[in-house]
Amino acid sequence: MADDEEADPELIALLRQSLGLGTSSQPRPADTGVLDSASYIYNNSIDVAVDMFGTKRAAAHIWQNMQRREYSTQNWSEHELHPKTKDEAALDFIFTMDLLNFCFWSDDLNSKFTVEYHDKQWTGYWGLVAALHRALDEGIPITSPFCWYMIKRSLITKAPATGERDEVVDEAVDETPETEKVEASEESGGREDQDPMADSDSELVQKLTKQDGLTAASDDGKETRQYTDKSEPVPDTIPPSQSVEASQNPRTETEEVEEEVLISKELLAHVFRSQTSELIPLLDERLECLHEAGKVLHKHFGGSIAELVRRANESTATLVNLLVEYFPCFRDESRFERRRVKFYKRAQILVADLWAAFNGEQFGKFGDVDKLTMFADYRIPQMLHMLGCLSYSPPLESHIRSLKPLESGHSWEVQLRGCSIWCIEQIRREILRQNPETKVNAVLIDFFLYDTVKELERDGEEEIPHHRTRCIWY
């Protein structure tokens, strides 16, 4: 018997378009489809409910506190770890940050992933950001796509009679970061209790600085970083100094060979080394994200994150859709009640962070920020439950309070995320209804609630744990 699944609305729309049915001469504005998915989940949810009276009360409470704190995009930039410059280096940093911005909770509540930076201990998301800064300070260009993926090009000579390769004659076009060539096991001397890169830090910095065109300087105590393009074009002809053998032996042929070079797990483990026994979760998955992103940027965008952003034509929805289309690690989707549903948490928060970091200008200039929804993770549902906006079925609430893992894509997990998005949308609408002159969007509400729940966590005032899902989506 055929599977009684509901037809995908997007497939129907494409079919109608191909048949010339219901088409318009004017192109439709870009849309992510996330809010539509949230509405569908809300209307079919049985384990998570949105309390509309609680939502109205929460809207008044949230807006009052946002006004009292004068909450805006400036709050994002004011954090000491967020980038302060408005340049391409900041763009690369934010892309890297949100490429790896997922799953920081620890199984052991007493031993969290912790990064020491500038004499402070940072955990969770801030541990990630601190680790990126620390790596850059050490001369590791971790936020450069050329550090994640490169093509190493070499010219080799071979004798036509035998077809055997004689030697590599073009070392100058080796685009490989020298860090890729460091074998951690050799540098650590086989000591299991030591950071595998610890003995080679100074050598590592020297190699990276020389190979990758990275310079660091201090001016009045202020650190500056400069990056140059790490790729060198392969010459159309062999330089004279490298073609002596070929000229002396007319039978000698040259051939260009390419080899993919990827950032190593050893280097990434060094970047995210922890002060505790609790390492950063999902290290292998983070490595895969970097490899994938590096390849996609190299193939489709000339290795440039700036080019990716420029192609969005100042549209948040278009940039989200570009990320989802080209980068599978941003394709945050599930199945719920016979339908594909979309969340796109990390794609959306990347765009929102650009908007906040650049204060709506340059790489953060978008004309449709209101198209973004709340970023469906494990913290905002927790906060919405504490505000009385969300309620759970007894089995789900018991599961969460028992700290049991919840599989990504499980019906409960999908309902938690979808209903949270819909709940924030109702809060946004209520704030605008009560204050029609104001400008507020789901991004600012999400930022505010995230900051608030982290303060409650710090003070030990959480009323319910967050759900515990291990995945790359959030």
C-alpha cells in the first residue's frame, strides 16, 4: 500500500511553476520557509503547547526589560569576545564561529568544556569563541577557509618511454599550510597526558606565519591581525629556474598534479583544548563541517566568504537559502507528521550575527531582517517554559527533568523547536500590537532571552533543565 504522505508544498509549487499555473511576472521575495514549518508543527503538536495568555504576559515582561536595558544590536558587539572590527577578518571570524556553533552541554555538570583566555575561564559557546581568539593569537589562521581546505598543486617530470615520475619540480606552488604537515604524535613524544601540540607551539606559529601570510603586531597594547590570500596561482609555464632538466632533456614531460589538503584533527584538537577533562563535544563532526565548508567555498565562491555574502544581494532570506543549498551542514531539516520541516538555526544565526556585528552596514546590511525567526536550540525552549509560555506533556517533562538524551529528529524534539519558533513569533506580534511605533524582531528577542537564561544558569536559578540533544544543528 502506498505511503500516505502529504505532498511537499515546495514540490507542488515547482510543478505549478513548470506548468505555468499561478505564476507572476514579478519574482517572489525570498523566504526561508521556517515560519511556515513552525506553524505546521504548532498546529499538529500534542506534547508541546503554546499558552497564548502566557505569551501575552511574557511579551509585556520581555519588552519592559529590553527597554530598561536599552537592548539592541550594540549589546552583541559589547561582549568582550565578539569581534569589534568591521572588516573581512570579522566576517571570517563570525562565519567560523557559527559554522561550529553547536552542542556545548556536558554530560558531567561539574566538569564542563572550559577554555582559558586572557586569564578568564570560558565555557559553552563562549569557550568556542575564546578558543578561536586563542588560536589566532598563536598564529593559527583557524578562521581562514584556506586553513580548512586547500589544493596542493605540483609539477612533476616523467620520462615518456616509461611513464615513471622522476621528481617534483615545482614546490613553489604548494598551497598547503605548514600546520597540516605537523604530526602530533611525533611532537608529543608519545606522552598521552600531554596536549599533542604542546611541544611544537613556537614552531607551529613560525610555520603558519611564514606560510599563510599572517602577521600579528602590537600597537599601544592593541593586537592587530592581518591576513593575505594563501593561494598562489599555478604558473602557465614552468619558471626558468625550475625547467632546466626539461630543456636539457627534450624527451622529459611535465604534468600538473593536484592533492586535497585538509585541516587535521590533531590541529583542531589543539585549537579546542580544554582546561578540564571534558573536551569539546562532537570534535569529529566539527572537523567535518570545516572540511565541507572549505571545499564548498573553494569550488563555488573562490574561497571567499565575502563573495558568498555578496551573492545574497542584501537579503537575509537569500543568504540563509544559499547556505542551506550549498552547505549540507547548514541544512537543518526534519520530518514531522508526513512533512518536511525546516529550522535552519545556524544559518539564521550566522546572518543575524552579521547584522548585529556590522550594525546593519557592510557585510551586515540586509533589508529583510524581519524574515528571520528565533533560532531553535535547547536554551530558548527552556526559557519559554520558565516564562509560562510553553507547557509539556507529562512524559516529555519527566524525560527532560530526568536529563535523558533526546534524539535529533524525534517527535518531541521537533515539537520543542517548532513550537518555540511559533511562540517567539506570537511574542513579537504582541509587542508590536502593544507598541506599534517600535521596531523589534525575532532576532533581538532571541538574543535577549538567551542572555537572560545564561544569567539564570550562572546564578543557579534555572527552574527546569534544557533538553539534551547531541547534534550539529544546535
